[in-house]
Amino acid sequence: MKKLIAGLFLLPVAVMAQQKQTGFVITGNVTGLAENSRVTLVDLNKPTDTLARAVVTKGTFVLKGVVAEPNLHQVNFDVASKKSVLFMGNENITIKGNIDNVQQFEIKGSAVNNDFSDFQRIFNPLFQTLTSLNQKMYSQPNRQPSDSMMAVYKQAYDATVNAIEKFVTDKKNSPVTPFMLVVTRELEQDPVKLESRFNQLTPASQKGFYGQILQQGIADSKVGAIGSEAIEFSQNDTTGKPVSLTSFRGKYVLIDFWASWCKPCRMENPNVVTAFNKFKSKNFTVLGVSLDKVRENWIQAIKDDNLAWTQVSDLQHWNNAVARKYKIESIPQNFLIDPDGKIVGKNLRGQDLEAKLCELLGCN
């Protein structure tokens, strides 16, 4: 996968729902700060743009300024490069604690940051569990996870999905909720569910920066929708010869986005090989599009996994031109194209791929 949620800040962060320009005041009382040391406030989306500065006097400081909308910010302390993150708008906020334990700062005065604290409390343990399980399941290439491991993962996955639903229900009007949806959207990769959750948000939450990111993501997800025309492309194969999608017109073709470095892709490859071998005599083939960047690794993986179909790549990693056309943000992904060039299936894996091909081509 392109991204597994291993921590909180894997995505860029930015401004949220509109708020009056009344200004913010952050009053800090933090023990352990050196006299006359500096404290600064930055927007985590623009960390080089300092929004406010203050000098410490007897452990206290005051940061003042104006932000356009509630957003994730970071208070930077000179002392040992300590940092504290908060989700804030134009509010009167107090920070108390000891510089040696910034994670335990007491932050009051911001309802938005209270929602952010709830987000951290609920989701950080869930993210950590999913990440740990992913690492265990895919620690050995080309080895399928055990049924018991998959059952444990499904339980953790379902708990996270339920937490997402509850957070949306409980905090429809919070600017933290669209942020949460952006952070978690790749977990399910289900644009229909994402759009449903987005539609539950209040108009103010929808119009913020993260709301706009969600709207764009929902629009992008409709690229390559089932029933639409497949987007034409041409890319070089392993010999450097250009191969176009239209050259497969008249066949069922599975456009398979993968990479040698993608463990879930390598785990899925045997299923694609099985489908290819079973249906290749029935007007079906596969066109692999690799998001590799090292040619030698790409070629070796094709050999090791016995991928006996056409493979193309521009070796541009996530900037692969075909992947960008199809709005690919995680792999493995695939699109099943019919002989007329229309998409008739999407993200068909394991038994689902074989079942769909049986439906279209027959299994006899």
C-alpha cells in the first residue's frame, strides 16, 4: 500500500472551517523553560511561516495573532527543540505543564482542540494496532497471512471503521471531523462510504480546507468508475516498446497496478496468475502497470512471480503517468475492461476476480 497509518501526521495538514477574525491568545505557564528563551507558533501546513513569537519570562509566555480558520498548529520551544501540537482557531487558550513532558500539557479554552484530543485518544491506539498487524502479516514476501491473523486484523479493522462512523455522528459540525476523514480515507478505499460520511457533515465543515480535499477526493474516485470508458494510455514495456491500451481492444483485459516493493501486491500476484492461466484462452489477458522506480527490481519481480503477461512502466514510482491518469493513490488496484473498452469491474482480488471472470466468460 502507498500508505499505512503508522502515525498521526502522515498527510499534509491545513486550514479548516471559516471563523471570524477575532484573533487568538495563547497564554503559557510551563515549568523548566529557560529565562528569555523563545517560543513560536507555526501552522503545520506551512511550518516555515511563523504566526506568532514570544519570549519566556519566569516560565510564562503569551502568543497573539490571527488565523483564518481552525487548523493544526505547533508550539515550538527553544528548549531541547520541544514541540506541542494543538488544533486551534481564534480562541483564548491556556497551556500548562512541564517542558520535559509536552505530551501531558494541559490545554484549555479550545473546544476544537478538545475534539482533536478525542480524535487522538480514540484513533491513535487503533492506528498503532493496524500498523503492527500489517507489519506482521506482510513481514515475509510471498507468504499468505494465516486465517487467525486475518481474523485478528478484521476485528481491528472493524473497530476502526465503527470509530469513524461514531466520530462523524457525534461531531458533524467539528472542523476536526473532515480532518479525521482525510486521515482515514485510505483505510477502506470506498468512495461511496466516504461521500456518505461527507454528506453528514454540516455545511461549515464541508466548506473548510479539509472538506475541500474530501470533495476533490470523491470527484477523483469517480474516475475509472464501473460503466465508464477506460482512459486511454501508452507506456513502454520491459523492452522499451510502447504499448497502448487500445491495442487490447476486442479482449477482456485486467489493468493491474502494482510494484515490486509493494508487499500486498506481491501477495496478490499468485491470484492474478491463477486467473490469467485459467482464462487466457477465453479472450482474457492482463496488462500490468508497475509503480517501480528501479528497473532491475521490476524485472526480477516479474520473473520471481511468474507474471507471463505484458508489463509496462515509466519507472516514475508514484508519478507514473498512467497511475496519475487513473488517480491511483494506493496499490494493488485493478480495472477490468471489456472488449469495447468499458470498465466492468474494479479492485477485483482473490476469488472475486475469478468469480467475475466466470460470470463474463464462463468457467467450463
